[in-house]
Amino acid sequence: MRSSRIFLLHGMGRSVASMLILAGRLQRVGHRPSLFGYSVSRDKLGDISARFKEHVRVVLSADAAEAAGVDAGTDSGRAPLPYSVVGHSLGNVVVRMTLPEMSPGLRRLVMLAPPNRPPVSARYLERNAVFRRLTQEAGRRLLDPDFFAALPPPGVPVLVVAGTAGPRLPWLPFGGEPNDGVLLVSETHLAGARQLEVDGYHTFLMNRRDVFHAVAGFLADQEADHR
């Protein structure tokens, strides 16, 4: 499997530490992971998206310079190396917001437990003052169907991984539908994406070995892509 640059984005209320296990496993099979951190308590989603775009640009510029054997600040005249993105939960929303301005070279997108429509759990927590304070503008966006409808489609092969280990009780927001404890499986669906369901919970989906193997296999397939 040819190695490539992989950008990893964590979910809401988490940190880059939550993606370290997956990053380490990807690195051990030859990839070059780059972690991006953010906080919705401090920043709006648009600002986070702008920072992520710049993060990708800077890292890819350094990669291209390294490949060409020149200083990172020098224009090597070469196209950026191919890269992929792995997001968890809200990190996938940030990625989709950034897509129209992403650096060229994106090959594959892995979406772990992504909200691709307004989550019923967010609607359930809407009146909770603590939830509103911690999630700020991002929490309000999660409730807005127009916001999700306006998110651009990825335009590259996508793997969606959804957990099914959440409780199915009639008195919970999920009712009897398959869920990961935070999202319904149906809320992760994205048209045209490859869908994988695993017996896992939302918060720790990225740490599962079966998820890693699925991600690594999906990234290995990128050599067959023709764009």
C-alpha cells in the first residue's frame, strides 16, 4: 500500500487526543497522519473551516517541498501530493464546509459517525442550557436542516462508518432504531457513499480495530481511482 498524507479531525467536545490511536495505527502501516484540533465553544464553524483549509495547505506545501528536496517556503513547482481525510462526528461537517476551497489532491474521505442531517439527539438537548453553552453556534447549526442541505457533496469516494451499539428503548430519542448512542444510523447516510455498520459506540468508534482495518483498506483502494 502506497503511503499518503492523512488529515484527521476529531468530533465536538473532543480533542486531537481522541484520534491518536487511529493516527498511530495509520502511521504504522506507512501513512503520514496530521491531526487538526478545534473547539466549538470558542470558535464558529466558519472560522474552524478556514483554519482547517490553511492547515491542509501548509502541510501539503511542506510535503511537496520535502518531496522535491527544497525548503518548505520555496515554491517547488510541483502539484501537492495526494491526500485523504478522516473525520469523526462534527469533524465531518467541518470537512464538508471546507470542500469547495480545499487544496487539490484530495483522494478519499472517511466519515466516522457523521451527522449528515439534523440529529434527533441535538433536538432532544436543544433546551438544555449546558448543551447550548458548550456547543454555541455549532449546536444551533446541528438543528438546521437548511444548513445540512447546503453542505456540498464530497465529489470523491466516501466511506461512512456508523455504530449500532446504542440502546434501543422506546423512551429514548432513538426509539427502536439502530444508533451509536448519539446518532441514528440513518442520520449518517450520505448519497453515493459506501456504508459500513459496526457494533460500536459513537464516542470511541475511531479506536476499534475493525474500523481501522476498514479505513486502511479503503485508503489502499485509492490507487484504483481515476480523476
